[in-house]
Amino acid sequence: MVEGLVQRLRSIVGAGGTASVGPKRLDEWRRQLAECAEARGGEVSARTRAATLALTYLELDDAGRHAFLHLISTEFGPVPARVAKAHEAYQRAAGTQRQWDAEAALRASLRSARIRILTQFNAIPQGVKFLVDLRADLLRYLDEDPELAPLDRELELRLAAWFDIGFLELQRITWNSPATLLEKLIQYEAVHEIRSWTDLKDRLDSDRRLYAFFHPRMPMEPLIFVEVALTDHLAGSIQALLDEGAPVFDSRRADTAIFYSISNTQAGLRGVSFGNFLLKRVIDDLQRDFPKLTHFATLSPMPGFASWARNNPQELAAEGLELDVAQLAAGEWTRDAALARKTNAALAKLAARYLTLAKSSRGDGRQPLDPVARFHAGNGARLERINPLGDASSKGMKQSFGVMVNYLYDVDDLENNVESFAREGTIATSAAVRRQARQK
């Protein structure tokens, strides 16, 4: 994508560009950014100016990009004296007919030059994608450079407005979709690696569905996609679902839809949430195409389980586990049938406590520690079943000792579950999981 954008930008601004960063180069950027913020000239001039800056940025090395973003963040914020003056005027005008004009002037004084620069970038070819990728860079630098935080906050708010759910389009992706789009599915799949084109074709067969959200300004870039298996049972094993040699299920007999992979594709959209809308839209679409579907559930990973167990060895001891975290993650124990039965029973209880009791230290302390549990509980799903050895892959063993979980989306209960979770932090849980979560 970057190479194509560079070529398109060069067609606007001509050849050139350098990756070197020094005082003279910083001064040149400062001048160009100021002109961009002031929107000098007409629309064509503004477009060319923004394209020049974007091309400059794309051709910089990592240190150069960091310096470029630091300059925007620290030198193009609101002018304090202007804000103070506008605030004083607003205070004097409060309660008079001049109040609303003073309020508008105060808002204008708080609108930073950073916002105007970002808006100019939006006008260039593939400008929305450029800004999404720019924020992905910014997030990488943020931990070591907290002065980037103001730019990150403004860019996140701007992207949240541009990627409002009302602007997004839900599309079903099939084997007949453009090859470039199919290649991106392979690249972006974040939960269960797509091993080959045969594997991808199997995931797009008649007993499967794959849906994605797209933005009109990024028509070939899926923002988030979900993979669905149509079946007649609550699936508990990802190996069985992804078995390329398994016969194709007759989707006309399906009464259950299993969401087995949800992948966010754009790192720059972190904090911009639309996954909950995706699942609700997909359920509506599936119900329209398959009226017999009555159950909607996930087969989900527990990415934080092994880390939590490592930090809480007393929990393993409480279940009488004979293996330590390293041995559990290595998976050798699965070859001994008797040991596997005992270990899986203990891991199921341990996983139930992790999902229902382990809380994040962020926010009010009522949110589940596990990010996947947090997502589904927040969307109203019920924690339905624990599946030992649901994912026996190397990745699955390392992150959760092979354990997976089903979340059930009961359409009639979603609203109540969402309210209970938001109000009290209550996680809707099946009776079976509640029993497993009880300590000895």
C-alpha cells in the first residue's frame, strides 16, 4: 500500500524527498506545517502542500517519522494566550446575548493547528489510510515520548468521527472476491493463522461465512472481519472447525453459527470500537439468509490466561496441578491420557475462575482482565462453556494451555446483559461455568 501511495503522491508533487533529519530540515518542516495549518492558497495548493508533507513523511526512516510527529504535537497546539483571552471574553459575556458568540470564539481558540493539518492530509489520495497508518506509527513511539499524547488524543477523536459506524459498510467476502482483498485476509488474520490458499478457500466454503466492515475511503482495506462456521452444535475445538479434510456441512441443516475468529486489521484505529456493531449486523444478516439459525456463539481464545497463571501460582496449587506453567505451555502432558484428563479438569476450573474473577486494574476495577472476555461481556454475551484443548496449536498452548471458551449471544438477553455488565460489572455466566469457578 505504501509504495502505491508514494507513487501517487509523487505524481502530484514531483520527484524528490530525503530521509535525513537535521536543524535545517526541521525548520523546513516547521514552515511547511505552518503553511498547511493556515491553508494558504486555494484548494489545489492545499492539496499539493499536504501531499508534499505526506510524501516527506513516508520517505523518512523511523527516527525521522518520530521527529516529524513530535514537531506537530509540541509546536502546533492551541495558543495559550489566545485561549486565555477567549475564556475571559466568555466569562464576561456569560448570561448576556453575546454569550453564544463568545462560546463559539472560545471553541475556535481551542481548535489546534494540529487538527487543521490532519484535515489537510485527509484530502490527499488515500489520505484516510495515510492517517490511520500515521497513528499506528505514533502509538509505537508514545510510550517513550509522552509529549506525543496531545496529537494522539486529537487524531483518535478525528478518526473516531471519520469511522463512525454510520459510515461503514458491511460486506460478505467470498472466494470470488478480488485476489488483493483475499491476500489481505491472509495477512491480517490475527487469531488463527491462515496457512495456505487451500485453508482460506475452506474458510469461504458454503458452510462458512466471512464478513468485514469497510470505509468508503478505504474500499480494499477491511477494518475488522469475522469468520463464521455454520453447524448443528456448540463447537468446542478449533482443530475440528479448521480441518481441511472434513466434509462440508449442509448449511440448510444449520441451527448454530459459530464466530471463531474476529480480527482487527488497522493498528492505527486502536480505541475506535466497532466490533460490537459488526457482530450484531452479522447476526441480522445470517438470520435473514438462514431462518433456522437459533444459536449464535463464539469459539474464543483466552489470550491472557497463561500470563495470569504465571503471576498467580497459588491458583495452580489450589487445583493440585502437578505441572508448572512452562510444562503446561509445552504441551507434552497431552500425550499421557490419564494425566491429560486430570490436567484438563483442573484447567477448566482454573479458566472459569480466571474469566469470572480476575479483574483489570484499569478503570473501576470491575472489568474482566481477559480482553476477549471484556469484549464479549460488554456486548451482552453469556459465558457458556469452557473447552479444554480447544486449541492444541503451539500458539494456543502458550497463551492458554489449549483452553478455549464459548460465549453465547442469546438475542433475547443481550440488552439486559449489557446493562448489568455496565452498571455492576456482572458477567452473564452459565450454571456449568459457575460451578467450575467455585473454589474447593
